[in-house]
Amino acid sequence: MAITAGELSEIGLDHQNKAALGRLLATGRLAYAQEGPEGRMRAEVRIPPDELVWDPSILVMPHGGDLDLELVNDDTNTHCAHLPSNGDSKWMWLAVYSRGKATLNLDGPGYYWFSSNIGNDEGRGLIGAIVVLGDAPPEARLDRPDQPRP
């Protein structure tokens, strides 16, 4: 099921840039990372058979921090995962019908892209985003007038 306008609006992705994430990634769905009692977040992203998409294609973290991400390749083709993480990106091979786990640290709010960068995957590859909600800490803000917020 594709991402709805309501889901994009709920987390503020329909304001700046006219929902660019929704337009680029609307072939999958949106899901939220689950936060454990210790503050770590967990999520699962799958590659469904013969769809050439991540599911979900947009993963939302309620705040910055550590994310334990499980990746599952249900497809009959080999893929990989190129993942964002502070310090250095991570790369994982996903053979046919395999799964793997990665621990990511995304400590600041923003949009972080992930992809499968092997093969052409019908011209665009598998593209997804992790959206970290929140605002920049005071020490990281620019000295400029207040900006409109959704």
C-alpha cells in the first residue's frame, strides 16, 4: 500500500519541498521505529518479491539515537543495503532469501537515505529514507530569524 498524504502530513513531510520524499518514495509505505525501554529503537525493512522496493520505504524515528535495523530479502534476486550512520555508512550483502542486522547511529534530526547499490534494479535501484524527527540542538542552530514550522 502506498504512502498516503495523511501519513506525510502527520509528520510534516508535506510542507517543505512539496512532499519530495512522498513523491520519490511513494511506491512503498511508511512505518515507525519502535522504541524499547532502554531508549534504543528497532525496526524491520523487507524487500518484497519482484517489487524492487524497500518495505517500508520511509522509516520514521521519533528522535535521534541508536537504531537496530533488521533487513530481510524476500526477493529471488541478490541485493545489498547501503545504510547511513554517524561516523561512516554501513554496507550489507543480502543474498536471496537472507536477513541481516545493522546498528545505526543517527543522532540528529533530518532525512537519511538508504539504498541497494548493486545492479541497476530497473533503472533506479531500491531507494528509502530514514526520517529522524526533532529539532536541531541550540548549539547547532544558525543565527537567523525564526523559520516557520509545520
